[in-house]
Amino acid sequence: MAWFSFLAALIPLDGYGHYLHWGVINISVANFIVIVLMVVTFIAALLLPFPGRNRRKESK
Amino acid sequence: MSSKAFRPDVDAPEWKGGHSPYDIIKEGTIALVVVGLLTVILATLFGAPDDHEITIKNWANAAPTDFAMTAINEMNGTTTTAGYGAPYNTASDGQKLGPLTLAKWVGVRIPINTEQDFVLGPLESLPYNAQLSSALSTWKSASTSQQTTWVNNYTKADSTMTFKNGQIAVNASNAGPVPVFINDLTAMARSGALDTALVQGGNFFSMDYTKPLLFLSDGGYLAQLAEKQHLLGSQWGMMNETNSYPGQAWLWLYTFWYQVSPFSTSANADVQVWATMMLLSVILLFLPLIPGLRAIPRKVKVYRLIWREHYRN
């Protein structure tokens, strides 16, 4: 119905998915992106300094 | 008094350094706001998967001969459901783990006689129709061996099945009332009445779709649609979502086992994969008690990266 078309997604993902194959591994591009983002978040959590670190240093 | 030796795998040294204040409420609030905003932004950008449900009505209209072929197979007992064993019937031992007949031990909890529940029962629920009523009477008054002969004769000829002008036709001889059953069941399915007849409970709020789902999965139509969407078990389907949406990536290990031998070729893959995952879960649960494995974090030293400032000093 047209009246709720404003609720439609700006970037619709309704087309058939794309898949990556490496031997036995078969993964959708969408899942691959999510996994890469999780790994990047994990590495960032390891490497980025804790927020407020300088404040704590000064107060010591 | 002798003190016990320090065991690096098990013991933690007493902390003698300073302490920093930590506001868990503030951190929780920030996390809630950030995740809430991300949810709204991502939902606005990408929406959510919203595929229409697949019904028996869709199936019988899109592929009437596949439906009719499945219906005769429900009568001759050659579908997956008919031969599955527990919890639906006693046709086989069901899923086994070596000598352990796990499914059989659970027993027939959802009894399904595919011939009666998927074909004859729904036909009996239709409003009066002289031809169908006569066919059902003929069936009921026949001996079991006569019924089997009729079904087998129809099955032998099912390669000649055609669908024309809304009718299923098969060039079968001595098939008794079976052609009427299959044709009327197909018409019933195409009208949507079979979807309603197969839902258990018989009231408006019933949510038990076991029978229609089993019937659908016995045919070729559902598998064909699933294959297009990469949702089959052999396509890592457990971790995929419809269309281009990300799916359940965290199920990668569970679905991985289905892709490799011996699970990929085993008739008991479901219970074997479940048992493998249970074993790995138990190992994870008791990790702090397993020498060698529990030393991995200490040896890998990722903690030194997190607390690098402390270790630098």
C-alpha cells in the first residue's frame, strides 16, 4: 500500500544475496561484512586507549 | 608453616596497586543510547527481512504436479515424514547416535499417519460432494491389500501425471478411488482450504503448523525456493537470512559440521552434530579445570595488550 511507503528502507536488501566460496566455506557477503566489523571492533577494543585515561593519570 | 607453591594456571596474585573509580551506570547508559541509536539508524537505512510466508496454497498453485506427486507419496509411505520414525511414527528408528536410538527412546510424541492426516482426513472435512463421498466409501469398504494395490497402481503411472484445466490426470488403471482423492486434494490445496484443515487445534488462535510444514517439506517446491536463497543445510543455510540480509553468523560452527564428512553424508547428521556441539560446550564450560587449555590466555598474553600501560610501568 502506498500510504506506508515512507516506512520503506532507504537501502533495501530485498534482492538475492551474493555469496563467497572458498573450498568448503560458503558465506554470504552480508555475513562476511558483519564478521569483519566484529573483528575490527575487537581489534579496536584491544588497541584504542581507555577513555578518561589522561584524566585518571592527572588525578594520581 | 609452609606456604603452598604458586600455581600460575589457577592462582591469582594479590593486587597491591592502586584502584580507579568505575561508574557502571554511566557506562550502561552510554551503551544503551549508542545501541538504541544504531538500531534506529540501521533499521531506517536497511529495513528488515519480510518475506511472505509459503503456504500449501502457494505450492499447489505454483507447482500442482509436484503437490499431487507428494500427495500420492504420502499415501504410499515414501516421503520423509512417512519414513522418519519418532516423534511422528514407528516407520524407522529415527535419529541414532551409534547404538543409541535417541529418537526411539523419546517415542512417538506427535503421531502422524501421512495417508490419513495429510490426504484422507482433510478430504473427509470437505463439504458434501457426491463423487468424493462415493470414493471415500469405496476406500473404507475395501481391504487393506486392495487399498495398497490401488495406491501402487497409481504410483506406477505417476510419471504420466499432467495438470490441465485445473485437473490432475494420470494414465493409471485399476487405481480405484485414488485418482479422485489426488485430484480433489489438489483442488482443495489450490483453494487454500488444505492449509486450514491441516492446522492443529481447529480454532482461530491455533499456532500449531506442524502438519502443513511437514507436508510442504516433503515436496520439492520448498527445497527449490530454499536453494535459491541459500537456506539449505548443505549451503550453510543455518547462518543465512533471506535475500541480502545478514543472518545468524554465530551459528557458523554448528552449520560447519554439516558441510564436512562424515556428517555431510550421514543419515544421522542432526544428532551427531548436536552431540559434537554438546561435547565442545562441555569442554568450554569446564575450561578453567582443564590443564593446558586453561593456560592459553596466560601464554597468548592478550591481557598484556589490554593492560599495556600497567605492564609498561
